[in-house]
Amino acid sequence: MIHDDPDERDEANTKAYEELLVSVEASEGKLSLLIAVSDNTELREQIIKRYEADLSPQCRPYRITLPRREPSLRLAIAQTVQADDYLRQGGNAVLTVTGAEKLYFFKLNEERSEQEIFFGYLQWTREGLREFPFPVVLWVTHPILDQLSYRAPDFWSWRNGVFRFVSQQHGIMPRPRLAFLASSASPQLAIPNSDDAPRLLPIPHGLDSSQFNDDYSGSIADLQSLIQSLEQQGTKIRLLGSMYARLGLAYMERLEQGNAQDYQQEHDAAIEAFTRAANIQRELRLEADLAESLNCLAGLYYSQGRYGKAEPLYLQVIELNKRVLDANDPDAATSLENLARLYDSLGHYAEAETFYLQALELKKRLLGADHPEVAAILNNLAFVYKSQGRYGEAELLYLEAIEINNRSSDEELADVVIILNNLAMVYTAQGRYNEAEALYEQALELSVPVLGAGHLYTLLVRENLESLHSETR
């Protein structure tokens, strides 16, 4: 279960802290990559101060902040070590690294965003970290953690532990990369109502402002004015609920496009708008509208890593959809995928597998076994198996997904490239290096001529291939 109860939350944090402390103590004199996760900066600071005190004087603490313009973990550590005699001599120390939470997800007229640069450095400077014989505690937020395994898979494979800390008041990243964001810089498998931008990992489908058929165009100020007028009239309550939902969508669209003037404020405003819409829709028993509002609300909480808030909402959406959707409506499968994605993010693989399998069965029945959306779920389910070391099962699903894309008239080249890359990662994990190399090369043969040598997916595959070569020399 997810810990929103204070006692359960404290127990979970205590357990995570003890495991982190033991991991640091067990890493004396060797590199150990420890990923600590919190969306609340105050809680993070409390935990850091606590383990620094508990480890001293035997283990000397050091604080490192990632620079915004050059967010290289290796470079930041190297500069700290170079400037300190104790570290240069290999003294017993723990290095705490923060700053990832401040990295922008949008590009600001640059070729790559700060987060993309950060993930890139993690991926291709992993080998360089070997020279630092210290435990490194890298603090990230849940949205960043959600991307680590596919944006920096080699770094992720080297992790020595992930330690999640939750708080009553979940902090909000200044400008995180939202899980629902669809852009050319985000690898994702194509899904309905998206911008058809492929993705490497499982996809939360629920937070997509294009899913509503209503026209919610118009400025936020206009919508707020109309809402105020309706509230003063005290009538047309149903229309008021619709206007709150449209206001939430307007904020969500700004967040998706990186146009929010104050990210935290507008994210909170979107949550408030959908909450008000849902309250009205629940009172009037407008279950179809309620399901849509709750789905968006859950997606907003998910994007903050507030899984304890998102989980019951996704469960409500599934129950509502059973009553309001036709048995042959693909949205029912999408709601199952959303919940599966949440459980996958938490590492609750058994629950994720259960809901992915339900979604897979439903989409096969509705769309046919050879539909690209079926291949997308197979890819996501395969990643769950890969995360558990169930490589044989993952391999079979990736091969099936490739066959579906090869047979489909709607074949998306980028989808094929990503699945080939994923399967190559499975082979690498099994030590089947020749087969992995062949798949990476096949992916490049497809990607370079069509997507371009500088495309993110091309670069990702090339980096994985180069990493494979460096490991097998």
C-alpha cells in the first residue's frame, strides 16, 4: 500500500532511512551509487543532517550541488575531490549530491534541456565514476526517478539501492518534467490522443488535455470570470462543474507546453480546479464527467510523485468506467494502464503486471492482436519483467511487439527502434553481447536514415552500443 497515513508514513521513512544508513556504512572504501528520493526539500534536509550526524566522526560528510549549466555528476564529484586532500587520499567519506530537482525540463531555446543533459551525463560518464571510492547519495524527485531507468539505463543498472521518502506535504519541483508531457525529446511509445512521440518506458496515459471532446479554448482569465459569474448566480451548477474542468484543462495545457509563468502555482491551480469540478460532478452524479476529472487529477498528482493521492483516484476511475463506458471502449483499457504505470513507478511489480495483463487482454479483444497499441502494452509489460530479472519472459514480449509492428500498416519506425533497444538491453543483462550488439546496430540502421543522426533515439541507441563495446573489450 501507499503511505498517506502518518503512522505508516513514519514507519516507511524510518525503514528507508535505516536501509540507507546501513548501505552507506557498508560502502566504506568503494563506489556505491545510492539514489534517495523525496519531493520535499525540508524532509530531504532533515534526513541528510540526520545521517551526516549518525555517520560522524568515522565518516566525513561532503555536500555537492549539481551546476545548472553543466549538470555532470562525475564532473561535480571530481572537482570536489580535487579540491580536498582528505578525499584525494581516499578517506572515509559520504558524498551527498543535490540540485537535480532544480533542473529545467524545457529547452529554453537550447539544443537540449538541463534534464536531458543531466541524464546524458549519467548515461555516458558512468565508467568515470569508478575512480571515486566513496558512497554517493544522489537525491532526486519522483518524476526524475521515473525517467532514470530509461534515460540512463547503464547508470541505473549500477545503482546499489533506491530509498524513497514520503511526507505529508509533498514538495513540488520548480519545473519538473511531467510524466504526461509529449515532446520530441521524450522517448515514448505512441498512444491514442497523443502527439505520437514514441517513448522507451511504460506510459501514463491519463494526463492528456486532448482527451476531452469539449472545446476548452479561451483564456484562463475568461474562464475565471465566467466561473465567478456562475457562482454569483447560484444556478447552472452543472455548467459550473464543466467550467472548472475546462479551467483545469487550460492550466494543464500550459504546463504541458512549458508556458506556465509560475509552475508550482499553476500546477496547484489545476489540482484545485479539477477538485472543484469533481465535487460538483459527484454531487450531481455525472459519472462520465467525474471519471474524466478524476483521471486528470490523478495524473497531476502522479506527476508530482504523490502516488498516495493518485492511486485511489485511478481506482475510482476504473470503477466509474465499468458503469459509464461501453464494454468495447478502449478508454477502459487506458485507465488500467494508468494504474499499472503508477505501480510500476513504485516498484510494485506484481500489481503492475496484473493491471497491464488486464489492459492487454482488453485491447487485444477490442483492437485485435496485431494492433500497435497492443505492442505498446507488451513493451511496457516487458519492462516490468525486465525490472524483476525475468529476462526470458521480457524477451518473448519484446519479440512479439516487434512482430506486431512489422506486420502493422501503421508501423511507427521510432517504436521499432525503441523496442529493439529495449530487447538489446535484456540481452546485455544476460551477457548475450553479440545478440545485443546486432540489435543496436539494426536499430541504428533504421534510425539514422529516417530520424537523423542527431535524433534523441539515435543518440540513445548509439550511447548504449558504445557502452556495450566498452564493457566487452
